[in-house]
Amino acid sequence: MNEQYNAYTSKTVQLLSPTRDERVMATLIYVLSFFTSLIAPLIIWLINREDSPFVDKVSKNYFNFLLSYFIWSVLALISIFILIGIILVPVIALLNFIFTIVAAVKSYNGEDYLPPLSIKFF
């Protein structure tokens, strides 16, 4: 792993240089989320979290993304009663779909990516 100094935060940051297998497992987290949003990513994370810091980081980013968009979806569904939710629900669903694809591509490229509107829980 490489280390890089970040002048904005005055911290040394470790750069992740994942292997091809780690990148594929990280990509599978997002790709399999289209079919099973919780079980498959959770299994991949539980199997690989100790062996691969990259898969661990991508998994945590995915679960932050999943929880955040669940919260935004619930708020949008509640706001249907004041009619703005009629617009918000499809927008959030579209953003979820688009950012899942973007995150899958970025994780395959070995990049650390947290989709927009994600709240950092982990």
C-alpha cells in the first residue's frame, strides 16, 4: 500500500492498490445488489473483510449508500402526502440505479467511491 500526505487535512492517507480479485469482489457487491440488495453484499463483506482492506472499504461505502438511500426513500414516501414526494420517489429511484452502476465501475477500477447523498455511518 502506498501512503500519501493530504495537505487539506494534515493527515497521511493510505492509498489502496487492490489486486484484480479484490476489484472483482468489490464490483460484485454493487452488481449483485440489483438482485439481492442486502444478503449477497453482506456475505461478500463477511468473507473478505479481514483479508482485503479494499473490499472492506467498498463494502462499508455500499452499506452507507444502502442505508442513506433507504432513509431518503422513506422520507420521500412520507412526503407524498404533501405532493412533493410524487417527484422525489422516482428521482431517488433513478439516482439509486445510476450511482450503483457508477460505483460498480469505479470499484472495478480500484477507486474508493462513496455515492452522492450518502451519509457516512461506518
